[in-house]
Amino acid sequence: MMPVHVDDGLWTGNDNMDEFEKKFCAVFKAKFDHNLTSILGMQSRQDAANFRLLVDLAGYTERLLVRFSMDNCKPCDTPIKPKSKWRKWTGPPIKERYKEAIGALNFLTTWVRFDVSTAVNRVSRHTANPGPDDWVAVQ
């Protein structure tokens, strides 16, 4: 297996990895660091004893909070209030990077934050015409 993303690459295998690396370098200009610490912006560490690669999105989540000026936000017990009512916004759309925030949150819900997927699903329904209440809900 060899997933490659612009300048990040990762391959795994049991045998002949040194031979594969030599052949790869003969064709492509590449530099190898055998101590993997991150891939695609995610922190990672190797558990060689158990043949596992552990991936952590804490750094991504922290950068996401800074990007949307939410790094000083207070945590809440639930990501969405039970039985909350949502009104359709009829005014001009609030374009405060709403779609960008929804996309970033969807990425998190896909990989590690399953607990907020219902809330993200609810706010993503309003991407066509988000209002102030929708942006507050995203935050």
C-alpha cells in the first residue's frame, strides 16, 4: 500500500522495503524519514511491538479552533441541545466561512468525533443560506 499526498507519503509492508525504497529513489527525487511523526497533518506514532500505527487528530482540532477564532471557547456537555428548534433564515446569508467550517467539522466526524456527527449534520443543512443562529450553532 502506498498512499501519497503531495509531499507526504507512507508505505507499509513486510519484506523488501529497502529494495522498494532504492527503486523508488531511482525514479523519483525523494527523502525518507523512517521515524514517522505526522502524515497529512495528523500526528502519528508507531507501536512496533503490536504492529500498529496510531493516528491522532488533536493537533488538527486545535488548528481548526484557532482558524475559526474559537480557541478560547468553553466546552459544553452536549454538542446540540436536545429538542432544539431550528428556524429557516430568510435574511441575507451569513458568509463567515460557514461552508469551510462545516467541511472541517465533517472531516472530524468522519475520523474521530462521532459524538458530534448529529450536530454537524443539523448545521450542514443550512449551508445554502446560513443565518446568525446557524453560525452560533457551528461555534
